[in-house]
Amino acid sequence: MNNTAASPMSTATSSSGRSTGKSVSFAAELQSMMFSLGDSRRPLHETAVLVEDVVHTQLINLLQQAAEVSQLRGARVISAEDLLFLIRKDKKKLRRLLKYMFFRDYKSKIVKGIDEDDLLEDKLSGSNNANKRQKIAQDFLNSIDQTGELLAMFEDDEIDEVKQERMERAERQTRIMDSAQYAEFCESRQLSFSKKASKFRDWLDCSSLEIKPNVVAMEILAYLAYETVAQLVDLALLVRQDMVTKAGDPFSHAISATFIQYHSSAESTAACGGEAHSDAIQPCHIREAVRRYSHKIGPLSPFTSAYRRNGMAFLAC
Amino acid sequence: MEGEETYLELFLARCAAQDDLAPPRSPLLSPIVPYDVYIPNSSNPETTFNSQLEEVTETSGNFSSVDLSFLPDELTQEDKDQTLIRSKHETEENCKTKSWQSGLPLPSQQDVGLALNSSGGSNSHSHLHPGDADSAQPSPEKPLSLPLASITPMTPVTPVSECSGIVPQLQNIVSTVNLACKLDLKKIALHAKNAEYNPKRFAAVIMRIREPRTTALIFSSGKMVCTGAKSEELSRLAARKYARVVQKLGFPARFLDFKIQNMVGSCDVRFPIRLEGLVLTHQQFSSYEPELFPGLIYRMVKPRIVLLIFVSGKVVLTGAKERSEIYEAFENIYPILKGFKKT
């Protein structure tokens, strides 16, 4: 595999996990997750390992930034507010996160109404848990919102294009499946980091941090991890699609130099045939996707200091 | 439960005989209650009715055998109504068919429903709203075994081919009632069996009874919430039992404003459903996040019911105030689900 300077992995400051021989690995779960997000029936193990690496690195960086924010406001734990603060710049992702939080509240409300035991437990727990996450989000955004655009997001009912695309892809994927395959697919879709909360916590390894995240923050982190995987798969699928040279494409002769590095000759001949010989996402697709995502293309990109400071663009936010 | 078979037959009959229906019936006539159904075309309406009536009196009798005489005011009034209406029912039986065909709403029909519900107060009317298929089932211990095959439905329904033939079963009913007196929760918790009270955790007594298997939350203001019953009548019966317990402890408990707050039903369509397709085509109503919850949450507008639809084909319906809403919601969703059947 290529490990030139162009690879973003080598520039990551925190340990990648491969060298330290981590005992907790989500590779198997990630393979299932990638299948449910649009990858082939059996995603490659190498791809899963690479995705795990990317997600882990990004989450650690995110946590560190969140810890800084938390310290700034003098809190003892990293809470949902800190993470919301980090995401505030990207409207679409923020809205998606808010929708996720509201859905969680809504789902607990409904499930509570169905089972009488749940209802009792909720009453007994004392605090008013209904719409807890929504309240947190609303209060926080209220406090930091200067122009009113953040609060406007609560009323915003625009269609989330990325989610729409994912839904359509899932629909296409499932249409051709038979009953048994579909059952497997559904099980894969139900996998998430929040289901394996304790394993996720270990994997994240917050011991080096002074401030630890609280429960709601962990929920959001699990969601962000899942979002990162989803984004990676989305982008990798796009990259793979790009690699297939289409007839009539005016720019087919102008493939970038870095692009060619990741191509094996076997793959390109097969791609020219019109059908990729392997359905699974390759690690090279992932790498290319991350490279493109981090690479700010534009007239002023060399001078954008904010981008430089982070060192790594977060896929989830 | 045998009681459920009755509802099933009702629904099947409703769908099967729809074609016979010439004019659309007015909503007032639509409550399809076993006791109230008029069979103009049937071969032996009278005998069926008589047997129904006998069942009615018998079951109503059974119900009053539960000692509720101590409950004052609004409830004894209702007992009077019962006897009055029963006799009315018998005399009017013969003119029913005529009046039905002429399309006139029969007040006695509703009253019968009232009596058979043995529900006092204005809240019983909620049971009689259009489409309420079985507002009358006074006692589930006595299921009806009636030949209902030839019952003519009273509302225009979807044609036979689309009728599901599946009737959702009620799983949980949440109701509230006002005992209308201040209660000393400590005293109740000390003297009552199966009562829990932990004021630090929650400001109410949690009481449970075994028959019907329910749980009640009793507040010091006198308000009470009853959960866990499997039918409206059971919920009411359970609430009354709790009220009696409270009364026996010396409080002047009454039984005001009994209201069903939520009803939960469930059923199985028996085929796998492709939820990805459903969420895409019904976006404005559905939310599906399998990482969070394995079911699709469908918010139906009319009636206002929330359905949880699972891949396996199980459907849970919640948010209903009346049984008819659950049935209606299921009949609405069934053709949609069939469209996304995973072969």
C-alpha cells in the first residue's frame, strides 16, 4: 500500500492504533456497517481496518478539541454543548445531528408509551426526560446564536440531500435482494457504535484526556463515528465511480497524477471494460476520498489559516 | 382470546358484505356492535338477536355481580339506565330494521351501546364514534359465540380484495380517573397490599392488582392513572377496583371523568416488509433509523396514530383514544405494506 507524503495518514499526530496493537477492534462490525451503507456484500478486511483507523484518528482529534472547548468554559465534563459548538460551522451536518437527537427523544417517548413498565421506570426516574436532548440543543444554540441562523434550523424542513441519497441507495440495494439477504442487510443496518457503548468507550480510550465525555456526549460521539463511516463510504463510492472512464467524458484524458498512483493496471483495464471486477471498496478508494476531502481546492486555499490549524478536516463535522 | 375472534368475524363480515350495501350509511349508524347489528337480509335476524340479547343480559348481569354498590352518584344512575335501556332494546328490536333502512339514526342503538359498555358519563360516547366496531364487550370472560357471518356492514369499506382479514390485538390501555378527594399516600401505602410508595423517587403510590393484571399510579390530589389492561372494559374495571381499595381505606373516593388516554395494539402481517422502500416513498410520514431503533416509525395523519413497522411484519399501533382508530389505521397501512412485501 502507498505510504507517500500524499497520504493523510502519515501526517496524523496521534497514534494510529496499528502500531500499538490495539486489542479492541471494530473491523468486523465495520465490515457489516459498510455493507449496510452501500458497499458490496463482503467488504474487504483491509478497507475496514483502514476505515477504523481514519474514524479513530478523527474522533480522538475531535475529542481533544472538545476538551479544549470544555476547559474554556470551565466545565468538568465534555458535554453535548461542546460537540455542538465544534459542529456549528457546518449547517447541514449540524441539522443532521439535531434531527438525530430529536429522533432519539421521540423514539424514547413512543416506546415508553407502549410498554407500561417503561412508563413506570420513566416516572420513577424523577427527572423529566422527555425531549431532554432537544432541550439541551435548543438552550445551547440559543446561547451562542448571534444572527439567528442556528435557531432557524429547528424549524428548517429542507430535505437533507445526503440522507436522501443514502436512502435511495439503500432502496436500490434492497430491491434486488431476496428475503434471506434482506434479513442480513437489516441486521447490518442495525449495527452502530451506540449499541456497543462499552466497547466503543474502550476503543476510544479517553484515559489520556483530562476531561471525559458525559453520557449524551458519548451518544453524539457514537453518532459522529457512524456518520464518518457513512461519509467515507459515500465518498469512496464516488471515487470508484470516477475511476470508471465513461464514454463521452471530455476530461477522461486529464486524470490527476496522484490518482494514477492508486490505480493498479489490472483495475484500470477492468474499469475500462465498464464493470469493476471487484465490487468491494478498496483501501485506495478510501485514501483518495480522504485526500480529496482534506484538500481545499480554491483560489485562496493556501492562505486559509483555519484549515491549516486543524491539520485534518473532519468528515463528520 | 376468544373475544378477539368476534372482532375478526366482524371485520371479515364487514368487508365481505360490503357489496350488498346500496346507500352509504350515515356515520351514526356505523358502530358495528354485535348487539346492535341489524340484519335485514339475513335469514334469521330475530333468533340471532334474541340469542344476542340473552348474552347481553347475562353478561351485564355478571358485571353487576362485582360489588360496586358502594360507589355513589354517577354510577348508580348508570345502573338504572342499564335496566331501562335493556327493556327498550327488546321492544324496539322489531322496528330496528325498518328504521335502519330508512337511514334514521336510532338513539336506542347508542343507548344500548352505553349500557353494554356499562360506562357512565359522557366519556362513553367516545366509544360510539363512527367506525367503532365493538364498543360493547362488557365482560371478556363471556365471549360471544354468535353466527355473525351474514352481518351487513354499515360503512362503505374497502373492497374484499384489499381487506386485510387481520385484526390488531390490544396490548395496553392507559386510562385516568379522578377520585375527587385528597389522599394520604402514606396511609394508603401502609394499609394496602401490593402498594409501593417512595416519596423521594416519585410522588405517587404504585399499586398493582392481579385481576385484571394492571398497575395504578395514585396521586395525592386524587387523580389516578391505570395502565396494563388489555381492553377498555378491563381498564375501567381495574380502575374501579383501585377506587374501591381506596374507598375501603376510608377515603370518600368517587369515580369521575374516567378517560382512556392511550391504546396500544399490535398485529402481524405475516410477510417481511422492505422498510427502505417504505421510508423513501412515504418520507413525510416515516422515520427509519435502524441504528437507533429496528422499526420504522410511521406517523399517520388520519387517524392520528403512530405505527411501528418492523421488517418481520409485526406492526405496533399506538396513540389511539379509541379502538376504532387502531383498526382504521391498520386497514389504511395494510395495502401500503403489501406493496412493499419482500418476496
